[in-house]
Amino acid sequence: MNKLLATVATAATLAVAAPAFASDILVVAHGQANDPFWSVVKNGVEKAAADTGANVEYRSPETFDMVAMSQLIDAAVNQEPDGLVVSIPDADALSPAIERAVAAGIPVISINAGADVSKSLGALLHVGQDEFTAGQIAGAKLAQMGGVNGLCVNQEVGNVSLDQRCAGFEDGFGGTVTVLPTTNDPAEIESKVRAALDSDESIDTVLALGASTAGEPSVAAVKASGRDVMVASFDLSAPFLQSVVDGDAAFAIDQQQFLQGYLAVNFLALNAEYGLMPGGNVPSGPNLITSDKAAQVIDLSAQGIR
């Protein structure tokens, strides 16, 4: 009898300790996990893996390279996972690989980039923000604050989502907008923004498309110029949020990328176990983080959650 009870107790313990879902889920994103923005996405992925018990792996090319990313998606398809999460910064380059995944019967969810093409490629849904709309909202707010001549700093040329941000900014801003193409090297960005400000004294607004990569160096460039120029940025970083608190930046645009990684993995784990799936796209943003809100999220940003 004691042996039977011990066996039952052991089985119960194992049942409690066992993962909720034993699904295999692969994440292929265009952003490297060591990028401050994408490290937050990866943190969301890892939290969902821990919460669901799914076996999850995050993969990305070493640089913004659509050929390499397409190959990573093909490799993921060959592993026949229970679910695949992808970002779609360039639909023309990635659609064949994504469509192969769908044709192989692998449930696909897109995140971050590709809201406008996700459904047409066969993805079940998209978790992210509409980039053009987010740019419009930012542009309208900056115009309301007095902006007339704007600079849109694009640190990842070729990423359709970033092009959409600049286009939305121009549409909502209503004034003059010049796109400044750069790499994602903060030193180069600071130098190019400073040069743009020096060459055109009418520039009164700078919109960066990534807080840590472009927003922080844009603030530094404006400070070095000694001019009164508004700076806003997509996405969050603790230093940029501090600039908002200090009055050196106007606001940040939060798309809550932790949710993008977390929800996509969670949805696919639930789908593998129970066949559950939301009926449409999930908007994770945009939310404008102004000076009255920035202090509240600085610590969470530093922790890799916001």
C-alpha cells in the first residue's frame, strides 16, 4: 500500500513539474537578439517558453540580410516545428520561404513587421503595430507641438516597416520631411544628424526610428548643435526615456515588443495543444510615452520588458 501511495505521489509530482505544452516553436526575426530592441522581443519569447513549457528557439541573421533570413526560415521549415514566428521586413524577399512553411502545414504568426502582407502570405495573424499609422500619429503630435521642418532618421534602409514609419510621419506632420539614411551605428547617426542640422537651420524636428540606435544619438546631436530642436523616437530605451523626463526629447512611441514575442509564442503553444487561435491581428501599439509617463517605464525598459 505504501509503495502504491509513493508511486501515485511521484506521478503527481511529475505531472505538476512537467511542461504544460511540449510543442516545438521556432522564431526567425530580422533583428539580432543583441540589439537592445530585439533583446526585449527575445525576452518575451523566453518568458512565453517558460510559461507554456514549449521548446522555443530564437534565430536571426548576423546583419539585416534578407537572403540569410530566408535561408533561416527554410531551415526552420525543414525541422517541421509545431509553429513558426516570423517578422516580415521585406515581403518580396521572404514570401517564398514563408509560403513554403504554410504549404508544409506549419502554423505561422508574424510579428513586428509585415502587418500589411501577413494574411496574404498565409500567416494566421500578426502581432505588432501598423507602422504607417504610428508614423501618422507621431507626425500629427509633432506638428501640434510646433514642428514645421522635419528629419526622419532611418537606420535600417531597406526595411519596409521603417519606410512606412517615415511615410506616415510625413503624412501626419504636414510640413517638410527629409529622410536621412544611416547605418545602425550610433556614432555615425550622431554625426549625420549633426551635419544635417548644421546644413539646414530650418530643421526643427527630428524623428528617429529606434530609441537606442537612433534616438539617443539624435538627442546628443541636437545638444551638441545648441539649437532648440524637438526629438522624438520610435521604441524605448532607458536613456531615451530619461531624455523625455528631462525635457531633451518630446516623446517615445512604444509598440510593446515584449508582447510581440510573448503572445506569438503563447498563441502557437495554445494552438498546438488545444487548436486555439485568436480570430484576427493583435495591435501591440502604438502608445505615445510622454514626460508624464516616461518615469514609470524607465526601470522596466532597463530590465528588458518595455
